[in-house]
Amino acid sequence: MATATKTKTKLRLQPMGERIVVQRVESEETTAGGIVLPDSAREKPARGTVVAIGSGKLLDDGSRAPSQLKQGDQVLFSSYAGENVEIDDVEYLLMREDDVLAVVE
């Protein structure tokens, strides 16, 4: 089980159950033609890095299924997946493991 830790304030973010914490990759600020995009015109990237994982999905028999993801995995997810959480001016997404569409290798 991994936790997202910020050293400045010692704040820890531990996802529960089948949830994971993802940090989005930065979106491009310019187009291929060199046009600078304002924040309102940029799409939120649907790619990020897993920074923490929960204990796994609770099964019907009471046991937990281990996560298929690990800390540091690069993942693709729906643009509207998860809940935004901001810790010390860093934005994270808290989402279910099922919201992940693929792992980038």
C-alpha cells in the first residue's frame, strides 16, 4: 500500500479500498503550429502517474483483491474520471481503479 506524501507539510493521502491517487501529466500550452492556448481552451489530459493505491477491492467473501496497478504506473483514464484534490498547490485525482482504461508501457 502506497501513500502520496508531501514533505513540506507532512500531509499524507491514503486512498481507501479500490481507489487510487493519480497526478495528471501537464497539458501542452502550445499547439503544433505554435499557438499559445489559454487555460480555458486546454483540455485536461487523460494521462497520469499513479502516486498511491488503496488496499484493493472488497470481494463477496470478505477478502480483498490486490490492485492491478502499482505506484509509478503511467495510466490512461476518462477525462472526467475521479475527484480533484489539491494538496499544497499540487492537483491530484482520486478515482476508482476501474476508471483506469489502460497502463502505458
